[in-house]
Amino acid sequence: MAPITFTETEMEQPLHTTDFIQYKLHHPARDASETRANVKLYQTSPYDQMLSPNDPKYLAPIRKWERSMGFVTPIRWVNTIGIIVFHIIGVMWFYHYVFIRNAFQWPTFLFGYFMGQVGGFGVTGGAHRYWSHRSYKAKQPLQWILIICYSVAGQNTIYEWVRDHRVHHKYSETTADPHDANRGFFFSHVGWLMMKKHPDVLKQGAKLDMSDIVNDPLIQFHTRYFLLFKIACCWVLPSLVPALCWNESWEASIMSQAVVRYLLTLNFTWSVNSFAHLWGNKPYDKNIMPVENWGVSIVSMGEGWHNYHHTFPWDYKASELGMPLNLTTTLLNYFASIGWAYDMKEASPTLVRSVAKARGEPRDEDD
């Protein structure tokens, strides 16, 4: 794809305006070696590069099978088996608990929903809009809230999450994209976690400026005690509440919070990488894969307006819309109202209309 360029006529605004400069900073022209069509950094096959020289001999037949099946990089079998087994356990237990034993309790469901929103906000408002994109600034009380909420979600370290997301934006839908949607729904949803990363992902990820994350004292503290935060906030503490507060069985308390709720949070996050890159409309930029998907926005607290987000990634709202399909923005607006969030970056309505008119699919109001 050719670099995005606009004339002053196309933009219908002066080229020196702040929001236009912001747009150009996030959509820079690249030289030929770094265009989306040319992010190929190695001559030998990615599979061979990512195969460890110390790979166990007993895996040789499996590696041969992987090659014959055309896998781009070796499978991480521990991850793969763990993810599959965890999902099977969660689905089977939920079905048995709700439909066979008829043991469903509304307080347990509502608490699980609440904790899902807490963890979701840590991902959307914290890891994504704050740490990855720096779309607003947060005072320390809000930073602590984001740290705790992110720990409830039980995902990777903040450093890993931010690095993967920044390289995803910089090289979206190329071999340097960790969850390249060109490789299909399953890969972009969860398969990328079951395989070793493409060497292009590692190469480009190593080039990113991560100094803001590395030098953040709060993130350093969270990383140092990462497992403690994850185990306590994601699994142990949520599992105690149903049993201690309304006499839910310990089995149901643990399974509903540490397994089912956790799995749903993961899949809702992954849906942004899969559904929101494959099925929907493109009102802001028809030349990129990310789309607007209202279903994803419902389950991910407003992250499904992905065509907008990839067009204006610095916008803290990640959408033109607010409630009920952008709960993250509503919460951030509240924290802004009490002064805990500030310097909220936005794409101006003029810029949004101009870019949509020049790059987006026709909308009803354009007729």
C-alpha cells in the first residue's frame, strides 16, 4: 500500500493544524524497505529461524509434521495444550453447573460480570489507551487503579502487552504484526499465542522505543511482583468473594471466577484482534483491514470501533461514540472530571470528517 498522503484540498483544512500533524505522525511515509508490502527481513524460512538448536529430539516427528502442514513458525505445545485444556474445562464445567445441576446463582453471575468489567477496564483504559498509546495522562491514583484492574484481567506483563500492541500498529497486517489478520481468524484470535513469533515481529519489536515503559517506577514495581499481582487479583481474591459473601460453593466460586470469567475476559480481548479486523465496515479508511464491529464493542467496553482507532490511534475515545457502546470512554471522562485523567487527546471533528471523506467507505449521510 502506498503511504497515506493528503493535499490541502482533500483535507479541507490548513496543513499546519495540530490534529492534522497528529494524524501524519501516526501515518508516516516509509521508505521502500519498510512499507507494508516489504516487511521481510530474512532470507531463510521463518520456521527454521525460530526452531531452537536445542529443540528436544523427541519433537522431531512433530516438527516434521508441522513443516508438512505449512506452519509458518514452530508450535509452542505447552501453550497450545494449556489453552485448549483450559477452554475445555471451562466450557464443560459451565454447561454442567448451569444446565445439568441447575445450580446457577445470580449473585455469582453478577459478580463475575462486574469483575470482568474491572479487568476489561485495566486492559482497555490502561494497557491500551494509556500505556500503549499515551492518549491521555493519569495521576498516580488512577495509575494504581489501572494497575490493579489490569492485574484482574490476568494477561501478560504490561511491557509485553504494550510492545506487542505498538508493533501491531506500526506494522499492521504484515509479517511483523504479532496477530496478523491476513493469517486467518483463528491465528489472529488465539493461534498467535500458540506459535513462536515470526522473526519479523521480534526484529521490529526490538526496535521500538519502550523507554517510557521501562522507566516507569509503577510499572517496574508491577513487573517485579507480576506473578503475585496476577495470582492474587485475577484468581485468588475474586474466588473468595462468592463463597464468603453469599455461601456459594467453593467449587463454583473458584471455577466461575478463576476459570470461566478469566476465559471470557481473554476471548473478549482477543476478539478485537480477530473479529474487529475481519468483519465490519470501514467508514474512516477503506484501505486498512480494521473495521467497525459493534458486537466487539459491546464485549470489549468500546474497543470494537477499530477502523476509527487505527485511523486515529492517539484519540483517547477510540471512537466517535460514547455510551452505551464505549464504556471505557465514559469511565475515562469521569476520571477526567475529578482531575485524575488529563491532557485527553482527541481527533477534531473536522479532521475526522475530512479523513473519512477522503479515505473511508461512503456513509448514508454522504449520499
